[in-house]
Amino acid sequence: MDLFRQHQIRKEQALLKDLTKTHYRTCHLCEAMCGLEISTLKGEVLSIRGDEKDVYSKGHICPKAVALQDIHADPNRLRQPMRRTENGWEAISWEEALQEAGDQIIRIQKEHGRDAVGIYTGNPTVHNTGTILYLYDFMNAVGTRNRFASHSLDQLPQMFMNGEMFGHQAMFTVPDLERTKYFLIIGANPLVSNGSIMSTPDIRQKLEDLQARGGKVVVIDPRKTLTAKAADEHLAIIPGTDVLLLLALVHTFFAEKLFPQNKLNRQPFIHGYQELEQLVLPYSPETVAVNCGISAQDIRLLAREFSQAKSAICYGRLGVSTQAYGTLCQWLILCLNILSGNLDRAGGVMFTKPAIDFLSLLKHEAKALRWKSRVRGLPEVAGDLPATTLADEILTPGEGQIKCLVTVAGNPVLSTPNGPKLDRALGQLDYMIAIDLYLNETTRHANLILPPATGLEVIHYDFVLAIVAIRNMANFSPAVFPKKANMRYDWEILYALQKRLEKEKMGFWAGFKHLIFDYLTPERRLDLALRIGPYGVWGGRFGQINGLSLAALKKRPHGIDLGALEPRLPGRLFTKDKKINLVPANIVKDLPRVQDLMQAESKDPDTLLLFGRRQLNSNNSWFHNYARLMKKGDTCLAQIHPNDATKHGIVDEQVVTIRSKTGEIKIRVDLCEDILPGTISIPHGWGHGMEGTQLDLANQFPGVNVNILTDDLEVEGLTGNAVFQGIPVQIISDTTANQI
Ligand SMILES: Nc1nc2c(c(=O)[nH]1)N[C@H]1C(S)=C(S)[C@@H](COP(=O)(O)OP(=O)(O)OC[C@H]3O[C@@H](n4cnc5c(=O)[nH]c(N)nc54)[C@H](O)[C@@H]3O)O[C@H]1N2
Ligand SMILES: Nc1nc2c(c(=O)[nH]1)N[C@H]1C(S)=C(S)[C@@H](COP(=O)(O)OP(=O)(O)OC[C@H]3O[C@@H](n4cnc5c(=O)[nH]c(N)nc54)[C@H](O)[C@@H]3O)O[C@H]1N2
Ligand code: SF4
Ligand SMILES: [Mo]
């Protein structure tokens, strides 16, 4: 009997093994592009682990990857279009939903003009191949100037400077991390964020390798972050003052003649050195030290080390972009890399040669300041207005007022400064359409939610992130699971709406266009772009595989390494004169504003400066509903230094009130020696538990929305980007606060 049973079990196991499938797939959750090995059985995920053979990540993953199965199976995920009625939400068919969405957009534009329909696009649009392939055609079909994107809560200063200096907003410099000897990280925490505008898996290993080859890692951050702890040196800076440090570094380069003249001669396509020298003249280390909190001696040492290193990278990310002088910071970072001869050379910052060269394909997007927002006159960059003024455009009556909003993969109620104002504004819209997976803090205002098939159900090719990868590479992932018959992909939703609008606006001609576009499915678009790309069968040649195409990529489930970054200048420049101007006019105009920071009276000793903090198990606002990542529950804590706690009579884990010019929150305190005294750090993406949302786990551990404290009216000076760092707040230890 036992023997028979054992035989049965073995037979079942063999059968299961037969049915078990292994899939190789690039993780789309952050920018690192880790290769995954996913085992599935009958439509369910059995395991997710790092793909050891992935050419890029070689087995590395982070805790978030395992949540892919939770996203896939989350019972809260919407799987059918939902319409809000007086009696609550009702599920409707796709035909009805798309008809209604199209009708409403057309109706509102007929009644109030094109700009009466606004669009907000969120962070995951970049991480979803189908969405990004169809998004711009959809937005063009709507034809509104009221376009807002989450990159204005993030990287607009970098994009703006790319445009000013390289002629293309997407022409990002990428750290050549694998070869550098000196890595200066300002306002980034890649050991937690897994890197941004520097797409690479396993940054910890890369930093260790760098140190093992005798290189040095220096971190400038108000907090001794995980990255700072892994570095050789950490300099704590007062939040929001990096522009002063950077001006002083560039000043020191000139004052101490830290760059050999012959280095400059080698780059005849760069001009403006003398003007730059004049501009930074007033900012010696001695004049800025007190205001930025880093001693003049440390600044000088840093400048000397940076210039003397065999190769060096100055890399500044979210922490420097999302401050009042973010664009000036990004400009000075480029200047440092250029002055030290590290632009476009091995071990410095370089430019990719991606298999899909979407920079060339998107040439027309390299524009800025062509129009301004209606209410506050904030500038357009790359076709989008800053999300910091979305609420104003909804709330302020007049021609061009937004009456209908379409959100695509975004949660601006939690992610934009002064979230409550936007929350109020969304409540006043005539109509709102949300293309999103969840009934969350933002989409609860929608009249119609259109939930796509996504995650493991979609094909994936990171052609956007490939432009910021630290090596040239390409990897295509087929879908792990087929989408269910009654579901639509993001791209299908966007395309259906595009067609509907174009039929209305273009009439007869729309038919021809759609014949071609129907043929150009996402896979065909990728294939075409690969074929005409620099390694493509029609555009170039690549080693033994004789040119890339989608079919060639499909044969390589672990991806293709296309080699280390190579010098690309001046050929790659998109500027009209094929030159780089070190002193763009817009920058020269903006620079005097720094005097405000220099002359800032010593701040009120009771004021703390607020800045942000990312968490390893989270991803902006939408990862708090997955049990695997929420084992610790609500980790939305305000970190302050024990000295400040003593000063304000606060004890560890006490609930306090934090008040800013904009709003007030109650939050638990976490005393932390790692943070600079006089500052306070709170993570973003929390603040769940709002009425009408359907996020069971997140609502159990809601945390608080830090963007109640941040100010939509205090924006980055040149671009209108959000400011999340250096917000003055008061901490109040009242007894009522402790009763919640
Ligand atoms: N205080 C503070 N605020 C910040 C930041 C900060 O550091 N501090 N960081 C800012 C930054 S850098 C960013 S990028 C923004 C992010 O801001 P947003 O992009 O507005 O917010 P996310 O939290 O990323 O919201 C993503 C939404 O997309 C949905 N979604 C996920 N996948 C898909 C998909 O495949 N298709 C569709 N249609 N929907 C999908 C999710 O359900 C969620 O609603 O937040 C910003 N806000
Ligand atoms: N786990 C996780 N990973 C993520 C995300 C997430 O939410 N969670 N979000 C993704 C997104 S959308 C993005 S854009 C990237 C961002 O990735 P990063 O650019 O690495 O951003 P952060 O991790 O927020 O790190 C910013 C750092 O700036 C510091 N900082 C704050 N204010 C200042 C200042 O005034 N000066 C200086 N010098 N430093 C300052 C903060 O202490 C923090 O350590 O991460 C992505 N990856
Ligand atoms: S680091 Fe990013 S890409 Fe890699 S497994 Fe984690 S979430 Fe996915
Ligand atoms: Mo971001």
C-alpha cells in the first residue's frame, strides 16, 4: 500500500514538474532592470528568484521583486471597468466604458475647448512598455496643453539641463560606474532606491568593486543613509543648500586651477569657460560654508580629490533636483564633470548607445518654455506643465480651466505637494477618468476607472530605461501569463481612446491612419525600432548575431550585453551648433536667486528642515497593499536627531504634531543618530485609509501623507518642479497628539 502511495506521489510530482514552467523576465518595478526567473504552475506563481544568467543583473534582486505575484493576485486589484453612480461603483463592459470615456472627452472639449481636458501621467507609465508606446499618441489625440507628468515631481531640472546643454531633454549623462575611480553621490540613496537615472542592478556590489580597485565613494546627504554607510566618506549637508556647495566646488576648480588647460583644448565643442569662472567667483568655500553646513576645508579637499582622481563621477539625483535651486544644482553637477574632464570618458559620465534609439526618434521633444501654465505662468518642459500647478488649473475658473482629468498610472493626491488641495480639486471636476489598477486616494474621485492587465501579463522591453543604463544592453520579456479574455492592456485602452478621438477630429483620414496603426502592434513597433536602431538588421551590425530584431532578442531570454559605454561626443549632441554652452542664458538669469540663500537670516532655532526618505520595501504610493512587503506594518515614521528630541521634550516613538505653512500632520517619531540635527525626515507615499478607497492592507496601516506639509506654491525656480527637500516645519509635542 505504502509503495503504491509513494509511486502515486512520485507520479504526481513528475506531472507537476512537467506542468511547471520557467519564465525569464526583466523586473519592471524600478529602474534597475533585474532579470528574474519565475516558476509558474497553472496560472500561479510558484517562485520568483534572480536569474543567474541574466547578462545585466547576474542573479541580483531586491525584496520588491517577489511582490510581482501579489500584484498579480491582489484581490483588491480592479479587473473590470468601474463606473461611479449615485449608488456606488458598478462594473460595466469595456465597450460601454470606452464609449463613455470617449464621449465625455469629446463633449467637454466641444463645450469648453481642448485644454479643458487635462492629463496626469504617473511614474509606472515609464515602466510599462505598452503604455509608454501608446501614451504620446493618445495625448496628441486629446491635443491639450494641460499635460502633467510625475517627472515634474522628480527630474525636471535634469531634463531641462539636458535640453539646455545637450539639446535633448532625454540625453542624460550616465555614471560609468564599472570603471570609475571616484564616485561623488549628492542627494541619492541608490542602495535603497536601487538607482535612478543610473539603471543598474546591485549597486552595493558595484560600490564594493569600485573600492576594491582603489577608488573612493563620497556621499553628500543630510542623513547617513545606507549608501552613506557603504561609502568611504559622508558629508552631512543642510537640506536645500547644495547649490552653495556646488558653486563653491566649481569656484575652487577655477581658483586653484584644478583642471589642466590642455584638458579643455581636447573638447573644443565646449565653450563658456571664462563666463563660468566669472559667475562662480563670489562663491568661495569660505562664503558658503556656514549656510550649507560643510566646512570650507572639506569643500576644498573635495574639489581637489575630485579633480585629481584618475576618473570621477559627480552624480546628483532626487535629493538635489527636488529643491528650490534644483536646476542650478544639476547645471553645476554637469559643470563639475566637464571641468574635471570626466564628461564622455571612461570612468566619468557618459552617454548610452541604446538598441532602440528613442532620442533620435523623439527629436521633436527637445523643447522647453514654449508656453506657460494659465494660472501661475509655470513653464512647459518637453510638452508637460509642472504637476505643482495641476490643482490651480482645475480650481481656477476661466477659459482653459480643466473640467475633465485623465490620470494614467498616477496617484497625485499622495505624490504631489499639498496633496489635500489636489484632493479637493479632483472632487470638483465635471468628469474624471482613471486608467489604474486600484480604487485609491486619487482614483476614488474618478467617474470611470479603466483597469488594465499589467505586471506579469504584459510583454516588457525597457527601451526608456536603456537610455540610462550603465552598459549598453537589450532584453525582451514575453508575458508570463496571458491576460484574461475580459481584460485590456493599457495600450489597448489608450489606443481605443485615441482612435475614437481621432475619428471625431480627423474624420475620413483617421481611417487610413488607423489601418497602419492597427498593423503596428506593440511588438511590431519594438521590432521596427530595433531594426532601424544602431545595432539593428537595417541600421547596423552586432557581432555574431548579425543585427538586432525582436526575433533575435526573443532567442536570448537572458538579454544581450551590447558592451561598455563609449565616447559619443560631439556627434551625439542635439544642439543646433553641435556645441555645449557651459553658461546657458536661462541659468545666468536664474543664478542671482542664490543670493536669497546666501543672505538667509539664521533660521529660527525651533524650525526643522523637512526632507524625504525612500524605503526598501516600498515604491512611491502603491506598494503598501502587498503582505510580503508589509510585514513590519506602518513604517511611516518621522526621524529626528536625539538632540532635537531633547530640545523639544520628545521621546522615542512619541506621536507629535508637525506643522508647516501648508498643513499639519500627526506622526510617530523615530529617534535617529544618523540624521543631521535641525532636520526631520519623513517618507512619502503613505496617507492611505481615505474614505472610498479599496486597499485592504494599506488602509490597515495607513501612515500619513507627508505631502500635506509640502507646498505646491514653493517650486523649483526654473522649471516649476516640486520641492520636497528643505521645507521649514515646526514640531509640537502636545499631549493631545499623544492620544491618537
Ligand atoms: N514628499 C515626496 N513626494 C514625492 C516624492 C518624494 O521623494 N517625496 N517622490 C516623487 C517621485 S520621484 C515620483 S516619481 C512621484 C510618483 O508619483 P505618481 O506616479 O503619481 O505615484 P505612484 O505612487 O507611482 O502611483 C502609481 C499609480 O500607478 C498605478 N499603476 C501601477 N502600475 C500600473 C500599470 O501598469 N498601469 C496603470 N495604468 N497603472 C498602474 C498604481 O496603482 C498607482 O495608482 O512621487 C513623487 N512624490
Ligand atoms: N525602494 C524604493 N525604490 C525606489 C522608489 C521608492 O519609492 N522606493 N522610488 C523610485 C523613484 S520614483 C525614484 S525617482 C528613485 C529616486 O532615487 P534616488 O534619487 O536615489 O532618491 P532617494 O532614495 O529618495 O534619495 C534621495 C536622497 O537625498 C537625500 N536628500 C534629501 N534632501 C537633500 C538635500 O537637500 N541635499 C542632499 N544632498 N541630499 C538630500 C535624502 O536623504 C536621500 O538619501 O527611486 C526609485 N526607487
Ligand atoms: S531592484 Fe528594482 S528591478 Fe531589481 S528586483 Fe528590485 S524592484 Fe525589481
Ligand atoms: Mo520618481
